[in-house]
Amino acid sequence: MHIGVIFCRCAGQILDQILFHQLKDLVVREVEWIEEFELACADETQREIISLLRNRKPEGLVLLTCSPHNKASIFHEISKNAGINPYMVNIVNVREQVAWVTKDKNSATFKTYALFKGALERLKKQKPLFDMEIPVSTDILIIGGGVAGINAGLTLSKAGKKVYLVERENSLGGKVAIYEKLFPDLSCAPCFVHPMIEEILNSPIDLRLNSEVKELKGYFGNIYATVLTKPMYVEPKKCIGCSACEEVCPVGAIKVDPISLPAVAKIDTEKCLHFKGDDCYSCIKECPVADTINLNEIQREEIINIGSVLLATGFKLLDCSFFHQLGYGKFKDVYNSLEFEELLNSEGPSKGEVLTKKGEVPETIGIIHCVGSLDEKYKPYCSKICCQYAFKFNRILRQNLPETTIIHFVKEIVLPGKKAYELYFKAKKDPKVKIIRYENLDNLSVQQRDSLIIKHGNEKFLLDILVLCPAVISEEPAFEKIGGIFFTGSIKEAMTVEESITDAISISGKILSELHEGKITKSPTIAIIDYNKCTGCGICITQCPYKAIEIELKKPKLIDTLCEGCGICVAGCPAKAMELEGFTSEQLIAEIEGILNALRRIEHVCNCF
């Protein structure tokens, strides 16, 4: 085999510690030629190396340079441009593993030779490999219609991708849709999210409301999703929310919910006369947009083929009923934060008016931070957004109830970013706001007589309303995770609305970069199975962290697109039926033997080994 060697001086980083002429005398006996360059990665030098390789046409190449983690992509590109298979190029890390860590020049020189000899013997056992091009679907499924899912869907759709957006509720916007204001500047939440939803409704995105993904199968580029869509009886992309159907329904079974987005009519099938067997079509006759209402719609299940799945299912709150001493679910005027958001909403059940269950204006409102957060019994992490929305509550309450006293019970105060502190400072300067620090939730307890009584150590506070800010929990998908699934937004961790949108756009860019041509270019250094040795024991299937092996006809089958070449299956196979292309047992043994033979050869010259 015609093999050449390139030695990079690395601007003295390597040459100053290696006796090159002594190394050259050892190396040149093993290969066709060796050439040295001042800085192999420099643009001008790259052109020189390409010209050299085109003229000499080696079948394999050994590079004595820096770490392959540093410049491997450059050297592989050089080899391609010179017509050499990049998988016939072995890089020896002389800079980090020898020059930088070996004081004696003789020792460094012989160590370099030993590593070279290992790379050379391995190269002799290698064969040319070629990147795999795998055709894939470029369609994308987004699960979750909150702000992260919406923005990802719009980003991908505008890039020309077919997008399916599946939301289990019959509305979009997620939890943000019930907010009246957004922190830190108390901007209008519906004004923020409604244009996004309108854009979705007027886009080519295939919107599936009241739907859920039952199963995902396959791998990145070719995933099959089973989507169950339950009937809504009203087409959300056609309904204009005019409420004309409400006025003619004899039993009040159809209504436009103003707090849900899009604001479309929803039918209560328990009340609707049509679903009780009566021949009533008043809503359909009155609707000004044809084919908007379909009372004959049925549940349907469909399997769709996509290339990638984006999970944007958001977060949920820790169940406050775990904390019996705080009175949640026991006393009427104790709310969790999302319930209180709805109470503050001007389109909510009380039209934004904050009253006790007795209908009275509250004199004192308490807010307990970190309910279950920063707590080893429940969630040890900080939920990040709670302090900000708690002080948002403070500001909204002060605007609506100027005489109400507000008491914050805090474990820690966390206010990341440039603007997060503003609402806190306003609360701190308010004479009718108290901030009381507690160490453990066990130190707080709530009772009720004429009003709520919260005990903190030896202190007692009378409250009319209590708001709990529980730990934020990421929603875990119910189906098995497979390759090609990406996560975005609060499913990853607690995020602000702005952070969720930024993350969604970022992840969308990653998906676009990997699916933009309808094919995946993948490294050939993946596992291979020798069926002459395989016993079908299935150990490789249980060990593979990428789910890249499945059973087919009682034998393991490798899914090329999912295999990342980690080698776990190779090490775990008791029958030695698994190998890794480019890193076979024969090649690795040859490399080890090459190093050992080199050490034996120079043992009489240097005692540094």
C-alpha cells in the first residue's frame, strides 16, 4: 500500500520538542515518503498539501499533527480535494499527547514514532469507507400548541416545510392564553399571542386541535406518527367567532369562549339537541361561513410520515394538595398560580375582579413562593419564573386594589436578566407590601376561621386570599423516545415566554439544517452485524442508547440512520458478532501491536518506556 506521512511543525509547538531528523530516519523506512510543513492548517499550506497529494496519489495517509478534535475536519476536506478517501487518513496527536507533556526531546521523539507505528499498522487494515446518503421525509410534526410550538411551526412553515401541529386541547396558546399580563413590563398577553394564532390559522400548517399522538415509530428522517383526532364539530380555520350561533341555539349548547384562542364556537354535546336525537340544525343555518359547523364529524385516526418530531408540550405545576398544611383544596380562597392568573383575567370567570368567595374585597392577600421548589422532598431545583410572576401579581393587585396589603413569603428570591428585578423593586418600595423569609414549608401552616390564618413560627397573619406558587414540572411524553425527536420550550425546563420563543426558533433552525435536502449525510463509522456469529440473544438491543437496533425475523437489525457509532454493542456482544466500521477489532489490535513493536525496537536506545 502506498502510504505517505505529513509532519506539521505547528509553528514550533511540535518541532521545538521533537527531533525531526531522528524521527524521519525511523519513519521513512516504513512508508513511501514523509514531508514536513510549518503550519498544515494554514490556507496557503492546505493548497500545497493538496497539490502534493494529487501528484503522489497515496492510498493512505498518516498525519503527525495536533488533536483530531481540533483540525480533523480540515484534514478530511484536504484529503477529499486531493482525491484520497478521508477514511484512509489517520491522525496522530503529537502536539497535545507528546510535545506538550513530554520534557525530554528523545523521549518525545520515540513516543511520536510509537504512536505513528500504531496508526500505520491500523491503516494497513483499513478499507475506504463512504458517507451514507439516506433519503428522508422533510415533513415535521409539532406536538403542543403553546407559544413554543406556535413559533416553531411558523418558522418551519415559512421555510417551506410541511408542518403538522397537534394540540390536545381545542385551543392554542397554551397557558399563556389565560394570562392577562406578561412580566416584566405587564404587556397585554392576548395582544401578544393572538397575532401568532391568527397567523397559524391563515397558514398552510395542518392544524389538529383536540388531538393527540398515540404512538411514534421509526427513526430520524422516517418517523410514523399515529394521530387521534376527536371531533370538534367546528372548523377552527373557518369560524370567525361572531357568536351568531349562540343567539339561535335553543338550549345554549354552543358558545364562543372569549378566553380561549382562537375564539371559535364550542359545542357542548351533553346539551345539544342534535346529539340527543332531535332534528336541530339552527347553528348551521345561522352560521355566515359555509361548512364551518359539521355535526356529523367523527373521531379519526391517521398515520402520518414525518422526518422529525418537535415536542413542545410545556409544563405543569406540582400538585399543591401535597402540602396539606397550606389548605389547598380545603379552603376556598386558596389558589395555585394558574388559577389566580385566570382570576385576574378580564375575560375570566370574575371578569378580572379579585373578590373572596364571600364576594368581599380582600384586605390582605398572601403569596407563598417556592412551594415544592428548592425542596429535597419534592423538587430540589429552582423553578426560575415563580418570583417574576409573583411580583407581577403584586403589581396587578396594586393597580386594581390600592388599599390591599400583600404579604410575600419567600424562601429565596431569584430574578435573572436585565429587567426581572423591576417588579420586585416596586414591590419592595410599596409600604403596603411585606416580604417575609421562611426556611422550610413545614414552618408555614394555614387555618381558617372567619378568614385565613397563616402561621409562621410564632407569628400569625390574617389573610383573605392565599396564592401558592408551586414548582414547575416539565411534561414528560407518554410515548417511547426515539431518534429524531427534539425538545423545545418549557418541556426542557422552566422558561419565560421570551426564552421559549427563542428556544423554539433555535431548535427549528437545527431541524432545518438536518432535513433541508430531503436526505441525511451520515458517517459510515457505524456498527455492523456478522450474522454467521450472531445468536440472536438481543443483548445489543437492550444496551443501545440510541434505539438503533430492533428485532426482525428473530434477528437484530441495525437502523443505519440512528446508529451513532458509540461501540457499546460491540463491547457487549458475547458472540463477538458486532463490529464498528473504521474501528474493527482487527484494526485496533493492529494499532496496539504496532505501538508495542515500536517500543521493543527502540527499547535499547531509550529507557523512557
